[in-house]
Amino acid sequence: MPSQKITFALFFGNRGFFPASLIAEAREQLPRVLKALGHETLMLDAAATPHGAIESPRDGEVYAHFLRQNRGKFGGVILSLPNFGDETGAVSALKEAGVPILVQAYPDDLIKMSPALRRDSFCGKLSVMDVFCQYGLPFPVLKPHVVHPESPEFAANVDHFDRVCRVVGGMRECTVGAIGARTTPFKTVRIDELALQKHGVTVETVDLSSVIAQVRALPAGDKAVQDKVSMLRGFADWRNVPAAALENLARLAVVLDRLIEEMQLDALAIRCWAELQLELGVSPCVLLGALNDRGVGAACEVDLGNAVVLRALGLASGEPAALLDWNNNYGSDEDKCILFHCGPVPPSLMTGPGCVVDHAILGTTIGEGRSWGCNVGRIKPTPFTFGSMMTLDGRLKFFLGEGAITSDPIPQDFFGCAGVAQIDRLQDVLLYMGRTGHRHHVSITPGRHLAPAREAFERYLGYDVAVPQNG
């Protein structure tokens, strides 16, 4: 799952009585630095305004027109202040930008403080942020207050801002597929579709009987099915799986791919038992792991809330995400637990190829040999960001946190794909879940990305966010 870096529109603020050389230097430096960090940029032509900068409301209108002409080509704006800048022109230019805005101010050099050389961007940034607050324009506030584009601190700020922009852009218009109805006992995953829609998340539904019919209707020897068989063989051990079960899983994968394409799904949640087992002899776990590896958030048990979280966390990290159960204590260690599921973990997050088996738990009720598709393995050690979501009174309510999958052992006979998670203040997280009614599922993605995810959720998307680890 490649991480797509955001293209930024660059804005340069100016106070007319400051030296123009400061603007010229920034117009050369900033796009060069951002290119080295992997970002494409858009800049107003240098002849469109004095020095290609914005120093008045009239210049701001020129820049606003530039953004309208390029709508859809950029995911964020970097507002650079080579000197104090003009806050009124900045508001005129950016009040309808529709994307996150990062305010970057150049630091002064203590040996260049004469009127001809000083910047005063330190003060100018405060003025811009003040007026942005007055106009209700959201923006990240990052440390340090002033930062040179060629510094490591600026690179870190850009990385944070890039993740914020990815989440905001990817979640404002998001389509999630509900493949089948919620299993009756699983009231834990009930969701308010209208609350989702208010926040730009559209739910499209597909009857599971239609999916099964499409699986059966695929012709024998279908090339797409045979290609999918080859793909599936490539990332797991299928040695004990009957050929008919592998064929049906490949057929199901082809049908899901077509639904994703036809309905333009960013994520999905599927009814994973017991019809697929009774009708096709398969469990979709391994297919969900493959979808997650491709960046399509795929949840089991029709957990639409965590399908949304999988999408959001994947955007924040630029890496796959996985849906797991808060499943077991780990001895007496209060900050460790076992996270587990039947096999929808992306192969890239596992210690090695999994082994596809019959579903040991469902087999006790529907019979052995009727639920092939669980991918047994272990989650590789990594720091991770976790989260979950539910709807309540028309609001989307998230909790977020960070932890690490450790190398602690799990018994060999432990079923499914699992890992030992170490989470500071885990008991507080569990208390919060219990008191607020959050479900037994949690989504995780590699890396520590709580800060940009939270900023995107709260500041731009209007979600309610709790971080139980903060108390």
C-alpha cells in the first residue's frame, strides 16, 4: 500500500517595506525542499502579484482565483512567512481554500537584525493565526514557532501536516460498503448511517445472497478467478485447503473486487458467518487481510464503524490497518493484552506467511471442513496507533491511543492471527470503553500517528475524540 504524498499549494506572505529578496529566496527554497521530501507543489506565478507574494486583500483575491483554478490538484496549503506578512491578505486568499493550512514562519538570524535584513516573522505568525481564529479558519499549531525550511524540524512538521491532509481529504467524502446484514447477536456493531452521512461517510449496502449468487455465476475457468488463485497462493500456506474451497475464496475475491470498483468503495464490512460457510464452505478472513494490504479497509462482522476507522488510520499512517479483538489478558501484566482475530490481518503486518485453515471455532457448530479461510499467524512487533468508533446521538465518537506489539510469546495452539500488545494505562482504556459503550473491536496501524489523526478528526472533520491514555 504506497503512501501518496500530498501536493501542496504554496503561499508567500509579504509586508511591502521588507526586502523583496526574502520572498525570492523563499520561492526558490521551499519548493526545492518539499520536492526532496516527496511533495509536488503549486505556486502562483511570480508576475501575478508583487514578487509573487500576497501583501494586500487585492493580492489575496488573485491568489484565491489561483486556488479555484487548481481545485482538486492540491490537498493542503503551506503559508510561508519569509517576513512579517500581511494577515488581511492571507485571509482574503485562503478563507475558501477548503483544505488544511500550515503556517510556517522563517526564523531571524541574530546577526541580521538591521531594518534591511530582519524578518519579524516570529511576530507576524502570531498575527496571522490571530486573524485566522477570528475568521474561523482552522490550522495546525506546531513546534517550534519559527522554523527554517531546511531544518529537520520543518521536515517533521511537513510529515505531520501531510498526514493531516491525507486523513481530511480521504474522509470528507468516503464510501463504505455493508456486504450483508448485521448478524443478529452482534448488537455491538450497530451504527447510525445518518450520523455517518452528516460527516461525509456514505454507506452502500449489498445483499449477501446477491454476492453468493454472483460467486456461483462465474464461469468455470474464469481468468480473473484463476489470477486470484495465483495471487492468494503467493502470500499464505494453502497446503491443507481443498481445491474447491480455494476456488470459492478466489471467486468471492473477484466478486468483492467488482463491487469495490462498481460502487467506488473506500472500505467495507462483511457478514462473515454463517451463510458463507454453509453455502460456499469458506470464511472470508484471508480475503479481508488481502484487501487491507491494498489499502481498502476491510472489517468483518459488518462492523461499519471500524471499517471507517481502518480507512482513517490507513490514511494517517500510509500503511495497512487491521481490525482485531481485545481478546485476552496476558498473565498478570495490566499493561499487556492479546489482540486477535480469525485472520483478516494484512500479510505485511505479519511475521511471515500465514497458514490458511478451517475455522476451528465455527467448526464446532456448523461442522468441520465447511469454513476454510482463516489465516493463522502472528502480528510482527511494531509500534502502532489504535482506535475505534461508534455513533451516539448523531455524533461520531472515536477513541485513539498508541501502543506496541511486542515479541512476547503466545502459545502455539492459539487460534487465528494474534499479537501481544503493550499499551500504557491499558486498564484506563478498558475502563473508558466499558463506561462509554465502545465495542470489543479495535483497529490498528503501524507507527505512532495519534497526533495527526486526532488533529484531522477534531479540527477539520468534526468528530468527537477521546484519548483514554491521557486520563
